[in-house]
Amino acid sequence: MTNPSDSLGTVPEKLSVSTKLAYGAGDLGPAITANIQAVFLLIFLTNVAGLEPDLAGIALLIGKVWDAINDPIVGVLSDRTRSRWGRRYPWIIVGAIPFGITFFLQWVVPRFSSDPVLNQWSLFWYYVIISILFNTFYTAVNLPYTALTPELTQDYQERTTLNSFRFFFSIGGSILSLLLAQAIFKLTPDPIQRYILLGASCAVISVLPLFWCVWGTYKRTMGGSQNLATEDDGTSLPMLEQLRVIFQNRPFLYVIGIYLCSWLALQNTVAIIPFFVKNWMRLTDQDFINVILVVQVTALSMLFVWSKACERVGKKAVYFMGMGLWIIAQFGLFFLQPNQVGLMYFLAVLAGFGVSTAYLIPWSMLPDVIDLDELNTGQRREGIFYAFMVLLQKIGLALGLYLVTLALKYSGFVKTVAGEA
């Protein structure tokens, strides 16, 4: 496909480094919270809070089902928002602090009753409610943030660079969260206290960069030429009609298809690693954090390598190369034996090559799809397009976690007593 922005008649403009850094910082908080959830939340609910694996999986699944409802709603509402702060920023500003508070509350273990059965069900409903609230505020800040990309610049190359800054902060946030968890786990022997401290620390670190993003990109977005919210932008269409239009966009269907499959594989892998390293490889909490760190550091370093490779061989070839290496790594883990620790880390590096393409390729295609939609319809609908990308990310997380809980249940997994590591 040719560069869609060329046909839009836009003048290429360079973004300042400070604007790119501020934009990238906006993904730091969502990346930290999503990574901590993916790595620790399931094992926290079963091994520390004491929920049965199937109840833990259902609690998380309910929260993600709510995401399936609120993502397109927030996407359409942010497209229709009119304020002196534009379409996206009011959502980020209002949602940032509740986003941090509800994230922290996920790591609290309240005691409701001395009756084990009553306490079990009370805990279940507590985590269901907190999961719904957190996912609501996560969507409120993250979805409008992602939709800022085409509003900051219409230049094809600048948008690619802008996404590189975003992914740098995203993967860097995942690495930072694991290093922080590693330090807290060393300093705090009590499992309940360590997760409370981890939740509080990550909540603060996650909220502050959102305000940096708003402060650092506001003038650029609201400068006039890049504010694409016009009175006749098609956002007055009913939501069902907007959904019908975007699902007639065949390139978009390809993009969301590869993204869903990639993210489902990623979340399955991340969710099972703690159990795999601790229960199969017979290693410690530090070891499973190290394994995930190896994957994330490799993905971060390969991000720029794959970006250059895209210029030479194209995004499709890069995606197939990355996924091929990842599949080899997954098969290797299946045959891994407890004494093969060195091979385990080698496979983690190999998986990192594929994880990097799962981050890079789908998101680098989406702005082009939006421009193509504008060429075909004359309307801008960034919010609804990005809503489905964020939605698919969360569906991948939900399905991954739930499939892991089912596997644990039917494989005879025995959870530890609540309060034990």
C-alpha cells in the first residue's frame, strides 16, 4: 500500500524530541500495570489471596468481559468529546488518579469472615468489583492516549518514529516493573506485604507519566493543523453504523487478526512462566522474574533491529521471521527438563525476538489503516479503530489467563495456603 498521508495533502512536519519523549511516556503506566498483572496477578490470587484457580480465572475474565463493552464505548465517546482540552486529554486527566488507586486495590487481601467458604466468595466478589473498576479507568486513560498518534502528526515517517518512542517506553516500563518487583521481593519476606508495596509503588510510577504526556504534547496536538476533530467528521454516526463501516475495512481485519493471535500467545506465555519456572524447573521467584526480564530486554533491543529490517524486507516478512523464532522457542520449552537451566534462558532470548515483532508490526500498520479509511469515507475515526486494538489486547490477556487457570485445574495443580509464597 502506498503512503496514505501523501494523498491527504498534508505537509511533512518534524516532531521535537521532547514531544516524542512526552508521548512515549504516556504508555509507561499502562505498560507497567499490564505487565505486573500478567506476570503476578494470577499467582497472587491463588497463592497469596487464597482463591481457587477457577474462581481466580473467572474474576479476571469478568473484568475483561467488561472491557469488551467499555472499549468501543470509550472510543466513540472520545471521538465525540468537545472541550478546550480537545477530544482525548480530558479522559486522561480525569482517569489518571483513579487508574492508580484501583490498580493498588487489586493487591490488597481483605479478610471478610472466619468462615473459609464465606471468605472465599467474599474475596471473589471483591476482586471482581476491583477488576471491573480498574479496567474501566485503564481504558479511560489508555485508549484516548493511543488515539493521539495520528493527531500529533500526519507524516508517515514521523508516525513510525513516534511509535518507536512509545514502544521503547512500553517495553522499558515492563522491564522496570520486573526490576522493581525483584528488589521488593528481596527486601520484603512477607508475601502479602511485598505485593502491597509492589502495588503502591507501581501505582505512583504509572500515574505521573500520564500528566507528563498531557503537558508535553498538548500544544502540538491543539496547535490547529493537527487537531482533526472537525464538526463533520462522521462521529455523529450511531455506534453500530461505525462498527459496520470499520469491519468492512479489510486491511483492518488483517491487522486485528494478527494482533489478537500474537497477543494471545504472549499472554499465555507470560501467565504460565511463573508456574513453569517454580513448579517444573524447581527454581525461585527471582528466577522466573529473571526469565521474563531476559524476554523483555531482548524484545527491547530487537525493536530497533526489526524496525530497520522492515525498511529492507517489509513488515510481512519481519512478522513471519519473528513468529517463526518464537514458535521454535515455545516447542523448546515443551521438551525442557528441570536441569536444563541454561537452555531455558536461551529459549527466553529466542522468544524475545518474536515478542518484539508482536509489539511492533500491528501497531505500526494501524495509522495507515486509519488514513485509508479516511480516503475511502472522508471521516476520521481514530477512537473506534484504536478501541478495537486495545480491546483485542485485553481479550488476549483474559483468554490467556483463563486458559492457564483451566490447565492448572485439570492438571491437578495444588495451590499453596493463603499467605504462603
